[in-house]
Amino acid sequence: MAIKLDQQFINFAKFGDTKADGKTITLTQIDKWFKQAQVFDKKLTQTDTGITFNKFKSKTINFQNFNAFIEDLAGQKKMTPDEIKDKLMECGPPGTTKTTIAVKTGAVDRLTDTSKYTGAHKERFDESGKGKGKEGRENIADDSGYVGGYKNKDTYDSK
């Protein structure tokens, strides 16, 4: 099921920018969209999108200018605008693929397994491996000022 181009425009215009309203899109967001839709090939590159985008003399463009951008880009590369638009509509919503996958090999696997931690580091995580935050880093219960395990606590004045 293809999503309409205007809805895709809004999705990618908001992607990666928490302050975006979806009415304008940046060159970076367009390039991400084109990569995901696999529009880039030997004939059409990011350099081409950058050159065409700079013709608008703005950091962002609206949907109407985006259509003009696609038509100009397609004209330069002897493509039809519909070829590009079809790929952009078919690619689905914006997503992150293989961006922050944790490596689970060799030493990395051992170092990220919280069940094997010992000593003070063991106290920083609960049974499921989730961090406890500040409670795991500080001894909140003892606020006396003495180091834990000190045997002569409160004996200074008695001498």
C-alpha cells in the first residue's frame, strides 16, 4: 500500500527534527528519503540533489517547491518526475535501519553482560540488567560522612 506523496513529505519533514512542523523539508531530510526509497543510483546522486536544492536559495522548501525540485531534478537527469515520485511513495514511513545495533561478539558481549559484573558495578543494575541510575551510583542510605565499613564511627569526642 503506497502512502500519498504529501503524507510522505510530512513524515520525512518531521523525521529527525523534534521542532519540525512538517510543512517544510531540508536537503538532509530529502537525501535520507531518497536513500530509503533507493532513488540514488549511478545516474542520480546526492551531489545532484544538492545542486538542484540550492536553486531555491533557502534552507528548507515547502511541498509546492518540493514538486518543482523533483521536476527540475528529473529534467536534468532525463527521467520522468513520476519515476521518482513512485519510488518516494512506495518506500514506506521513515525508519532507521542498522543504525545503532549493539555488536555481540567477543569482548563486547562479555563487557555488556551486566550479570557478570562484580563489586560496586554490580550494584548499578537490577536483575534484568536495567540501570538503577543515581541509586546505583551512590550509597543513599548512609549519610553520616564516614566511609562504609569504618569501625570507629562517632568515637572522636570520646578520647
